[in-house]
Amino acid sequence: MCGLIAGIGKVSLATLDKAVTTLTHRGPESSATWVSDNQSMFLGHTRLSIIGLDNGAQPISNADGNVHIVVNGEFYGYKDIRNRLLSEGVAFKTESDSVPRQRP
């Protein structure tokens, strides 16, 4: 189980860090935050590492850096979807079940 926070509007980094810290019990292995360049949106995530142990940290971004997400839980059927996309030449950033694909 992971903990996540997301919002639209300005937030101080201290407030965002404090909010993420309160979620540590939901994901004790790691935590991270993301704030948009214009500081109008923010994400925070605490991680319970099960799949993609070495490289599945969140928030995560697509290859272009214009989409950012935090998710909680496994995408069912991700192995089959991943294998199909790999056969089509898609490159993945991680072994996680919840990381967006990179452009080929």
C-alpha cells in the first residue's frame, strides 16, 4: 500500500513535505514530491516497494516530461500488457507495474 497526495494550487515545499511525512505509515520505503514549474500543481508519494524494487519510485513522468502521476496499487494484467508493448518496440523506464512507457 502506498500513500499519495495531489493538488491544484500553490503549496509551500514545507507544507507538501509535512503532508507526505504524515503518509509514511502507508509507504515506509521511500517518498518523493513533484511540483510543476509554475507551482500550480503538486504531487507527493510514499512507497511500499513490492514490484520494481530498485527503480519504481514515484511521482513518475513520461519520456517527454509533460505527464506526471502517482498511483497506488498494481495494474492488473500489467505483465501481459507490458510484454505486448515490448514486442512492439516500446522501452520502459523500470520494472514496476505502474510506470508509463517511454517513446521508442
